[in-house]
Amino acid sequence: MKGVLATMGRELRSYFLSPLGWVVASAFLLYQGISFQVILDYLNSPDAPPSLKLWEFVFGGTLFFWMFLLFITSVLTMRLLSEEKRSGTLEMLLTAPVTETQVVVGKFLAAITFYMAMWSPTVIYALILERYTELDWGPVAAGYVGTLGIGMLLLSVGTFASALTRNQVVAAVVSFTFLFVLFIPAFLEMLVNDPKWREAFGYMNLYQHMDEFSKGIVDSRRLLYYLSGTVLFLFLAGRAVDAAKGK
């Protein structure tokens, strides 16, 4: 456990002390602010359908939400292990009393902590709305739970991609490609007619998951999917690090 915490602390300092971390966080918050304002303006316009809900847009209701989320998670993880391999510090790190798994888990925990720190200021939007209207905190809380769960899955994929190469840019491209594949079930669900296949693809449909969370529905099956996927990709990242030792 000490090895995990030490690696996590080292990586967190890197996030908060590096220009890249602040650029990513600033771009994320700028996007969130503009997006929130645009959504509010649209929902307040006379042409907006009355059935549309604010949090359904905020949490996964637009294509920009998903594209920006894929971009952010790819950038946050691209240097986690690839930079260590490029600079040769990974070998030195593994000579310390830490295992490959501890290194991978520590770096992943740092990434998810920074990810949560970026999202935390957006709670202000809900607090502002509460001053002017009656706010149902159920969909808000569920939306953040879903965002955290999906973030864990995406960041674990990015960590695995970073373990495959020494180049940060290549790691980001590979991560983005892998993440895009995760959204293919959403398209396949619309194409198949067999109920069993539709159910299987629906279980992996991240867009549908987020739609449920934004309505205040927290399904334990969705959380299990994120957890199992996260464990799988972190395991693969550990094996990739182990295979790269001495090369």
C-alpha cells in the first residue's frame, strides 16, 4: 500500500505542478462553462421542447461532451507510463520496493483524483441554479456517479495505452482509438434485431448508461461494468509494464 500511495503522490504533484495539468484543467472548465451557458440559453428559448431536462444535456446529452471526455482522458494518461519508459526512469522505479501493479495502480489513482478535481468546481452550477429554482439533487448526484464510473473506465484504458509505447503522442492516439471502440456497441445496438444481442450491446452502451444516470437512475450493473473494465485494463497495463522490463 505504501508503494501505491508513494507513486500516487509523486504523480499528483506532477499533475498539479506541470503546465500541462493546468492547461487541461483550464480547457475543461472553460468548455464546461460555455457548454452550461449554451444549454441554459437553449432550454430557456421558446423553441425548446418542454420535455427536455437540463441534466440530460449536461451529463452526456451532447456529442461534444463525449468527444471532450475522450480527449481529456487520453491527454491525462498519455504520459503516465510512456514518459517513464522514454526517460528510463521506469526501470529505476521498479528497482525500488514496489511492484508493477503498485506503480500502475498508483498512477491510475493520481489520474482519477485529478479527474475528480477538475469536475468538482462544476457543482457550483447546481448551487447557482438552486438559488433561482427548486432543484432535484437526485439526477445531479447520479450524473456525477456516472461521470466518475465512466471516467474510471476511460482512464484505465488510457493507462493501458500509455504502457504500450514510449511516445506520449502515440499513447494519446492509441488511447483515443481504444476509447472510440468502447462506443461501437451503441451503434451495434441500433443495427441488430435479435433481443439477446440488443440486450448485450445495451449493457455496454455508455451513452445509454449516461442517459439513465442523468435521469437519476443508478443501476448497479452499470457500476459493475465500469469496475470490471477498470480492473481488466489495469491488469493489462501491469502485464505490459512487466513485459517491457529490460527492453
